[in-house]
Amino acid sequence: HLTVTEPVAILKADEVWGALRGLETFSQLVHEDDYGRFHINASEIDDFPRFAHRGILLDTSRHYLPLKSILTNLDAMAFNKFNVLHWHIVDDQSFPYQSIYFPELSDKGAYSYNHVYTPTDVHLVIEYARLRGIRVIPEFDTPGHTQSWGKGKKDLLTPCYNGEQPTGSFGPVNPILNTTYDFMTKFFKEISSVFPDAYIHLGGDEVDFNCWKSNPEVKKFMKKRGFGFDYAKLESYYIQKILDIVSSYNKRYMVWQEVFDNKAQLKPDTVVEVWMGNNYVHELSSVTGAGFTAILAAPWYLDYISYGQDWKKYYSVEPLKFPGSEEQKKLLIGGEACLWGEFVDATNITPRLWYKLFLSLYFRRRWSSRNVTNLQDAYNRLTNHRCRMLR
Amino acid sequence: GLETFSQLVGRDENGTYYINKTEIVDFPRFPHRGLLLDTSRHYLPLRAILETLDVMAYNKFNVFHWHIVDDPSFPYESLTFPELSKQGAFNAMTHVYTASDVQTVIEYARLRGIRVVAEFDTPGHTLSWGPGAPGLLTPCYLGKEPSGSYGPINPILNSTYQFVTSLFKEVSTVFPDFFLHLGGDEVDFTCWKSNPKINAFMKEMGFGEDYKKLESFYIQRLLDIVSSLGKGYIVWQEVFDNGVKVRPDTIIHVWKENSTPYMEEMGNVTRAGYRALLSAPWYLNRISYGQDWIAAYQVEPLEFEGSPEQKERVIGGEACMWGEYVDVTNLAPRLWPRAGAVAERLWSNKTVRDLQDAYMRLAEFRCRLLGRGVPAQPLYIGYCDNEFGG
């Protein structure tokens, strides 16, 4: 609650995080006149977010993002009242996370020694974010999206076969070996202590079954377990074990929607991230209908650039417009704008993110009440905010 | 050649610079290799223009097509008509190009072997001219009364031609290149049609209902004025499409992708005996997801039915970065390295088309640009050895 009068302004909030947001609002009320004097109008503002989880996904595997980029974006996030950084830190193409227990992972898997996040770097990001009221949720996506992990840990990925012979290439994490789970147990112990947030994102998306299908040992395992030819069952078997490992460290987890779609057994406090574009509305109903918490990313893939004022389509999304009861709708706790890194690095991330990230809109959709929808008004406020961010 | 030489220099693991023994004979395929910047939709500070000229030189571009004014703003500070920018610029103090700024651009470009071709687009695209030149634009009518809004330049008044003569006299002196770009695109006839004095003029001249004839009437006189000032001119394709009588040495700039397929237009223009510039497939402002440099690279400018003489009349092309969604905050990553695909298409031999090879060279060139301090965006997943202290 912000009251601006003479001679003081008073800001009251239940927690320090609210105070941070209120200070941001206060800063946006200040304007400059033609003589360069700063003014603020007498005001009374009562504000609170509509959704609790307002996130940005950054991908530092397809292109490494230098610390400076990440920190600048954390600042910009704070200006826009975002409160979660979903750090998609590793993926197929590179492994920049310098692990304490397994230094070979980044030694062999990062693009180069200059494309690494040391423990100090990671702590800096976490603390910088914390001071701005931003949670850092790391994502260590498995069993797919893990090509770069195999460079530093030879026996981790599944060897693919052509008939009887290994082809020399590798697929997802090998779900049938004990060594896999020994590794994951140790690895996630480290992650759980490095990242203080209650949640870790475990990925679980886009697992390509072809390599598993080609591997004779995997096929034997499928038979032994009675999974038949349903590799989704093998995927779930793997995920299950990872979820249990992570739970044992008292962490909760977020997963991409496939983990839910493929019927893995999830703990009740799992957060399911809905990302697939076609018919996400239906998916939201399914996920919340099954009693799980959901966050929405599907309509907010900012990496899908196009010509013109695309902010409008991001703004027009109404997250709660899906078939479901009141209780179900309560389970949608927010969303994330995703800036995947295939075509993005430090040279273009800021204009691309914050140009569209006029998500303050989309974000505003998550902060503001359902009634704030007028596009013309949004355009005016956005343009002002954009000029403010330039400064 | 010095640019080529600079690109041959490599660095080994010890940090030592080296160059391989080499023999290269090189020359451009097309003489006109241009880049268009739009400083009306968004003002571009001088440093943005100068940096762009540097990178153009790295890419062997040799023409800077300066689309300096348009509907939204008039940043060009005219000595003859100071009110134009005073009333027409976004901000007459901070969003203008002074005479000194303009000379800086021209000289900076010259030292890099880049011609500056200025475009003062008329009779359409001139809304910003109105406030500083009352009486210049056509008042639109709603029935018998003026509506309060304005349209293209008023082609029926003598004062218009006096103004145009004075302005272009100045522009011809300020910009030393032989060519001026006179625009002539997208003239909306609605306002002219609504104005009773113009209707009367149409009748008097026997133009009937064909407003293209009125447009031609204006353009004709403009071209004569500019010729008498000793300049040659480039015009957008509508001038040709609308049957305006132009001098044989006119250059027609083909830009439309929607109506006639642009290759067909290239054939038509060159068959009629005019020289042509291609921009239609090279509108770099039209961004899309993915590796859109590929489509730009695969264009073959001479892929139309025509005689060898016709093909000779294609003197080159221009990559265009229109400014509706572009200003200094995103200009460089949006231009580079994508414009490099166009630069190679215009310089290199027709047979240089292999995509894998081009990708590798363009990706390496992009890393080199990073090393030179240019925030060129990535082509695809990967990294540069020289970034972040490497």
C-alpha cells in the first residue's frame, strides 16, 4: 500500500518482497518536467499480483550468456515485477555449469573454458536475484536434451545401435544402469545445496525413444520389466527415480508437461509447466483437473519472432480461460516467458526480450487484474515504460 | 583489397598473428551494392550511422541509401527551409541532422568508398513536411469542407514547384553524388480525389478519372527540375509502373513483393531499357523465426527471362532496413550478419551459392565482427572463440 503525500510518502507491505515491488512502483511515478525537476503526484495505490509465479526462462546452453547479460536482465525483470528466473542452464549443445563433484562435465561439455559458470558466478546470480526479489529455479533437463553431459561422463548416455553394432552416437540418459542413478544422486545433492530455492526444474521434455529402441540391453530391460513396447513407461520409470532422488533432498520439483502426459507418478506438490503450443488450453484443464499446480509458457515463447507488433498477441492471452472449476483455476499459479537460445545471445537478448517482453504486458497480465485489457491503454503505458527502461 | 587482406589475418593458439601466402584476384559482380537506412520512422543518432558505414565497408557495400525523411518525422535540417525540421522533427533539438552532421556522414562514407544517395521521397510519404511548409500538402475534403487532414504534395500549385526547386537545389549541393533518390512510391489518391480544386484541375488537363496521370504530371516536373540541377535520379518502381515519362538514364528501384512477382518486374523494367536495382526480396526489417539469411542469400538477381543486354541493365541491389520497429537499440543485431548474405550475393560470382560453405564463412565473419566491436547477432547455435576473453 503506497501513499504519496507531502512531505513524505509511506509504503507498507506484508513482506520485504512487497516493499521491493512498491518501491519499483514509486520509482515509476516520478517524472521530470521541462526544467529537469522531478515530480510525483499525490497518489494512493493498493497493489498486489494476480499470479504468484511470474517468470522468465533464459537458455544458457544454445548460446552462453555472459554474467553481465544475466545480471542486466535480472535488473530489467525487477523493473517489470518478474519474480522467477528459470535458468535453463545446460542442454544438448553445451554444459556451462561448473560442477564441484563432477568438474569434467563442464571441462568437456562447455563450449570452452571461457564459456563456463563457476560456483562464484552462480552464487553471484542467485544473490543478485535475491536482492531484487527474484527466485532462481535451475533446470537440469533429463533424460533428453543431455548430449553435452555425455562428453564429461562417458557411461551416462545410451549408446545407439544399428543392428548389433553401436553407431558411435548417443541418445538420452541411460535409464537401465545403476551407475546412472548413483551419478544423479550425487549430482542432485550438489544442485540441492547450491541452489537455495525450494524448487528444482527437472525437465523431462522431448525424449526421443529411437536410441533406446535400438539398444539391445535396453530392449532386454523393457522385456524384463514387462513394459512391452511402451517406451513412455521406461521414461516414467527413469523420471520416477529422479523425482524420488530429488525429494530425498527435500526439494520440490517442476517438470515439463510430457512428464504428466506420460503418466509418471508425481508428488502432489509437483508443478507442471505447460509449453506445447497446440491446444494448451486443454492441457491446462487436464493438469489442474488431475490436481496438479500448473504454470503456463506455451503462448509466450518469445524466441518465435515475427514482423510487427507481436506484443499484442502476448498481451491478449488470458491464462485462466480454460474449462475448469474455481478450484482448478486456483492451481494455475502463473507463467513464464521463454527466450530459447538457438538464435539469441548477448548481442541481441536485451532488445529481443524487453521489446517483446513488453511482457510487462503479458506479465502485467499476470500481475494485473483480469479487467486490465485495453490494448490502446497498454500501448501507451508500454511505450512510456520502454523509454523509462532505456534510461 | 585491404578489407580482404584484413580478413585473411588469423591468430594461432599462442596469440601470434599470421597470414598465409596467398594470391587473390577479386572484383564485384554488381557495381551498386547498397544498404537503406530509415531515419524518419525512428531517428538514428550519428554514431549509429557511422558504425553502420564501418560495417558496410567490412561487407564491401558501396552505397548508403539514406531514406532521411518520411511521414512520421523530418530530421533533415534544411538551410533554405529551417522550419521543415523545426516543425517536422520528433524533437528539433535532439532528433535532427545538422548540415555538419550530414557532411560528417558523407565524408566518413567517402573515406570508406561508400557513396551517399539521399532520398527525399515525394509526393507521398510527406506528412512531416506539412507543418514546416504550409500550403505544400494537399488539404483533404469531407464533402465541401476541408477535413483538417492532409495528403500528398499538392501537384496543382505553382508554389509547390517553386518550393521543390529551392529544396532540391539545396539538396543537390549538399549531397555530392550524381544520383538522388526521388521516391515516388505508395501515393494514396484518396485525398486528391476529395479535393475540389484538384478535381477541377483534372478536368482542365483532360486527365479524366485517372489520377495516375496527375501523379505523372507531378513526377515529370520533379524529374525535369532535378535534371536541370545536374543530377541523375533513382525512383521506386511505381513511377515506372504508372507509365511516367522518365529519362533513359533513370534507375528504377524494384521493391514490391506482393503485386507483380519481382523477377517479372525486373524483366519489364530492363526490357523497357531502364537500369534496375533489386530490393524486393531483401527487406531485412521483415524478421521471422529461424535462419532467414538463407532466403536472402539464395536470391539470383538475374533470374528472369531476358536478353544479355537486359541483364546488363541490372546494376545491383540494396538491402533495406525500414525503421518502423528499429532504432539504435536493435539496429546492429538486426542488420548483421544478415545483411552480409545480401552483400555476398551482390559482390560474388553467380556460382557462389553453396549454403553449407556460406554458413561457415558467414558464421566466422560474424565472430570477426564481434571481435571488431559490432554486436552482430548469432546465425544459429554455437559460440565464438574470441568472445568473453577467449
